[in-house]
Amino acid sequence: MKVYDLTKTNFVRLEIRGLTWFALCHIIKTQNPDMKSQLAELSEYKKVFENELTEDILPYWIKHGVEQNGDGFYGAADLKGVPVLTAKKSCVLNARILWTFSAAAMKYNNPLYASMAERAFNVLQKYFADAEYGGYFMEINPDNTLSSGIKHTYAQAFVIYSLCKFYEYKPNEATLKIIRDFFCLLEDKTKDPENIGYKEAFTRDWHLFEENRMADNNEPKSMNTHLHILEAYAALYKIWKDERVKVRLTELINLFIEKIIRKDGHLGLFYDEQFNEAEASKGICSFGHDIEASWLIWEAAEILGDKKIKAKMLPLSHLMADAVDVSGLDKDGGLFLESTRFGSHIRTNKHWWLQAETLVGFMNAYQLTGDVKYWENVKLSWDFIDKHVIDHENGEWFTKVNRKGVPYLTEPEDDLSPYYRNDWKIDPWKCPYHNGRAMMELLNRIDQIVNQIN
């Protein structure tokens, strides 16, 4: 297939004029005689992605995630889907279940998806919401009693993100009030009053907690937390056009543009109070976050609707995707975990969530540029996922595979990724959100392309 080089400069001009994807589709359609076959291929892949979503990921969580003798979800399940009854329950996991099944319920008229979304909403409000001090607990015990009252801003962001999706699916004033009040609480408690950005961790009664930050060396601020606050506030502004939300979302996008996205297109990771990158962070690239941010920040800019910010972010989204393509994508389509020592050392494990975000990031780059090489990356990455990451025997996706695609099935004591376990299919971090969202993003984006070109 012939690829027509639509330069970034020309496309930025199209974007500023408000033509965006409509104009790009017209150019592709009129200049590319092979577009008919391209559309046919996109339609075939849509069937594959939809099958993975509706026949594997969503059914797996309905079958194995729901408590049989309770009103919530298991904290963990092993590789065969057997629940780990002693595992504690995570706010992050429950919020991600809420987001996934709210999105699925919006997309499909399936009462099972709706029931899962309702259950997840009720669990968050009944067991995780702190009625005394506000916000949501990080962790509860298997019997739903409090385990950890620590409040990570990261986890709070995922709650507001999921509540917004639930409101999109089922709008009502009671839910919107919860969301509005929660936003005001987060701004009051987590926003740094002296410097740009947000604080990382707090005690139950919202005193700063410096010993349990979500950073490798316990730095005061992290890219990861701010990426998911941005994600949450974009979702919030989508449903509630409040001026304060607009201001905060603008600040967050500019923070990434001006401070976090490095000149080479990779993201910085950890920062001091004034948002200067920590020395220990400067030699590390996290490829999964890079490719995820390449589309999440662009989505946030689109929701914000500020033309100047979109014009600045558009070439950066392209740059970020290219940076991952050059240094993070293996020849088989799998995405490496990260590079350290300023790129001289690659950690070659390929974690499930990285692979899911790779699909969406390169699909987004394809839409932004019209360059078919990004679609080829989507296909290559999907081939790796299908062959090596999806557990075709027991369902869902393996947590981690090595460079050759062999899954890790046991949990070593010296695991370099302690946040999620190799021998569990469900755990506090292993959720339906990354792969489920990726499938829905791909379906929606293919529909956009096909509908605009036809």
C-alpha cells in the first residue's frame, strides 16, 4: 500500500482550521486508491477486537470476579480463575471494574454489563467511601472492614474517572453531586497550595503522608499520578463544563507539555516539589506510560477544546508515538517494560497493560497522521498479544511474559514488578480496564474512520 506523507505542519494547519479528522479522511480517500482494501481490513479487525472484548475479557470478569457469597468482587484470583479468599480488596481494582463495565453498558444493551457497573458503584460507595473524612480508602479486608485508610491521590483520581463514566452511562443528579463534591474535596486536600501539581499520599484525615508515595525513591510528585488526575479531570469536564475544572485541566495539560514530556518524546517519571525531575529519574523511560500518554493527553486536549493547546499537543502526540516505536517496540510487536541507564539497558519483560496501551497509542497516531505504518504497528502488536499474552485456555490475559512471549506463572521473591503478581489473573492492579478499554477504543476508532471515509 502506498503511504502518503501528510506532514505534521500541514496537519496542524488543518487542525487549527477546525477540519481535523474529517479533512484528513477526505485527503486519504481521494489520494489513496487502496483505501477500499484498507477499510475492509479495518472492518475485519474490528470483528476480532469485539470478539476479544465480548467473548473473553468481559465474560471472564463476570464469571471469576464476582463474589459468590458477597455483594462485591474478589480481591484476587489465581491463573485458573479460582478466587484467593484471603486477598484484600483494592479501591483501584474496584474503580477500574466500574469504569470498564460502565463503558461496556453504554456500548452494548447487555443487562449483565449494567449489573456489573451497578455492583461496582455500590461497592465503592458502601465500603470504600469514607463517610467521616471524605475520599476513598485504598484497601479493605475480604470481609469489607477497613484495612488501609491511606489515601493516594492516584487512587482518588481513578475513582472520579470511573464515577464520571458511570454518570455518562446512567446520568442522575445524585451521582453528579457525589462527583462535584469529590472534585472540590480533592482540590482542597490534594492540590499543592504553593507549587504546581498535586501531593501524592495522605492519612485517612488528610494529613500529608510522606512515607508511602507512589514513586520509586519516594519523590514528592510523580508523572503517573498526574497522568491519571489529567485523565480523570478530562472525563469530569466532559460531563460537567465547570470553569474550575477547565482551569485545572488546562494546567495539567500544560504541565505535561512544559515539564513532563521530554524533548525526545519520552516522559519524565519522578519530581521534586517544584516539579523538577529527580536525578534518579532522568535515565529511565517507561514505554507503557509513554504510549498511553500519547493518546490520553491528546484526548484531554480535544475534550478541553482549546485550539492553542491542541496545536501544541498534536505534534507532541506524534513525537511520543515515534519515540516508543523507535526504542520500545520489539520486532515482534511486543512492548518492552522500560529502559534504564539512559537507554543502555532494556528491561525486556512485556506486561499485559503495556501491550493494551500500545494498540490504542498507535491507532491514535494513525488517526492523527494518516500514516499506515502506525496501523501496521497495531496489527503487529495485536499478533503478539494474540499469540502470547491472551490465555486462550483459561481466559483473560497473562500478567507478564518474557521477551519471547513465554508467560511468567510463578511469583519469585525478587520480582522487579512487585505491584502485581505473575501467579494471579486478578489482583489489586490486574484489572479489566487496560485491555477492556483498549478493545473499546479500537472499536470506536475504527467506526470513526470507516464512517468518515465512506
